[in-house]
Amino acid sequence: MIRDFLYEYIKRIEEMNRMEMSKEILNKLLGLGVKPDDLTPYDYEKEIMIYNRMAEKKWKRLSYMTQPQ
């Protein structure tokens, strides 16, 4: 969910052709209820584990959507 928000936020910034300071972005995220702990990076192994889990769930979701009814 946080990644989706960040993706959409960055997309909007690019479309508006303007830059904001990191502190402003951080303040907006905190204002939306994002916890500072959620913004700390994971170690490499945990990132790979999370990525693989998300890819597996996405694959399952897509395979359910494309099965004949």
C-alpha cells in the first residue's frame, strides 16, 4: 500500500514538472498516517523475500483471473 502511494505520488510530481524537498514529502507521508518505522529500508535478504512473496501472490491473482469460467 505504501509502495502504491509512493508510486502514484512520484508519478504526479513528474507530471507537474516540479520538485519538492524530501522533508516536505516526509511531512505529507506522516500527515497521512504513515509511521516512520514503515519508511526505514529493509536489509537485502528481507527485500528479496518480500519481493518473491509479492510476485507469487500477483501470479496467483493473475492466474485466477485468466482461467476459463
